[in-house]
Amino acid sequence: MKNRIIEAAILALGIVVLGLCIKGGFDNFTNKDRRVTVKGLAEKQVNADVVTWNFTISMQGDDVLALSKAADHDLNSIRKWLAEKGCNAQDVITEEAPTVTNNYENVYGGKKPLYKYTLTKLMSVNSHRARMISSIINKKGELFDRGIYSYTDYATFNYTRFQNLKPQMMQEAIANAEKTAKQFAKNSHSNLNKILEADQGEFSIDDGDKPYLKKVRVVSTITYSLKD
């Protein structure tokens, strides 16, 4: 009799456990497709931390030595003007050796160019003071007042400390994604559960409203499961 009672108790316990397993499996089956995929945006405007400002002096004539002296004169004048505007030892100025092109070469059956030689010389300003250099660039018209006409220039601004900013922006993007997912869960009378999938997305660095400003942006895509 005692053995039968024990057997009955074991059977009853087995039935209860089986029922719980069936319920859990059913719940998992019914909830397995209950998910929400959201995007989280993080955007930050930063100052560029590196600027390269390139000057190209280009002159034509028949005397290479005279052209070289004229190019050096203009570059020295630009150097002096830069110093007056605030460039100092923090800003590295470099020059490249001049290149000379013989304009009479490779002329086929046409009229000879007016001048025999074209001399080109390059100078670059490299600085971490992007905002200061940008303010000088805005005043470069003053060079024409000093009689310097034979140059062209262009500047590139870059943000190189991206890796320092990345963790903070990822945290912000994930927090914004979670906020959106929670609102969706609330609207659907559910609760937010664990993350099923996550894609950190690609970071982009674009120009800002001013030359020395950069916009760093990332959009993360995250899929959460939902539960009652």
C-alpha cells in the first residue's frame, strides 16, 4: 500500500512537471516572434583637430632662376603674413622643392606657348589649431593687397580623435534605441525583454556649418524581444 502511494505521488509530480514544460514550450512558441527592431541615433558636433592648408605658387617665364626667386619672394611674403596673423611654432610650415616644366616640349604642329617654362612650388601649413587657421583663411584676401597673385590654395580639416569619442556615442545610440523600444512595448501593452540582435552601424564624419566643425554620427539597429 505504501509503495502504491509513493508511485502515485511520483506520477502526480511527473504530470505537474510535464504540464509546466508544456506550458513553457507553448509560451516560448507563442512569444518567439514577438520582437521589435528599432534604431538609435547619436550625433555630436566637434572641432576638427588637424588642418592642412596648401599653397601652390605657379609662374611662367623664360628664365628659370628668375622664376625661382619670384616664387621664393611670394612664399616668404605668405610666411610673414601668416606669422602676423598668429601662426607660430605650434604650426608646422613645410615647402617642397620646385618643379619646372618645359612648355616647348611635346608641342606638335601647333603654336609655341608664350613662355618656355612653368615653375611650381608648394608650401603647406599643418596645425592642430583648426579654428585659428580657419579664421586666417577668411582673411586671405589681404594677400592680394600685398601683390601676391600667383598662388592657389585649399585647406582640409579632419577629426582624428574618433576612437576616443566612439564609446560615448555607442552608449548614447543604444540608450536612444532602448527608449524607443520601451515606448513601443508600452503602446503594445508588453514589456521589453532581452536584446536578440544588435548592429552598431557605421560611423560617419561630415562637414559642419563651419570649415573647422565636423559632425560625427552613428545609427545603431537593435532587436529586442517582448514579453507580457
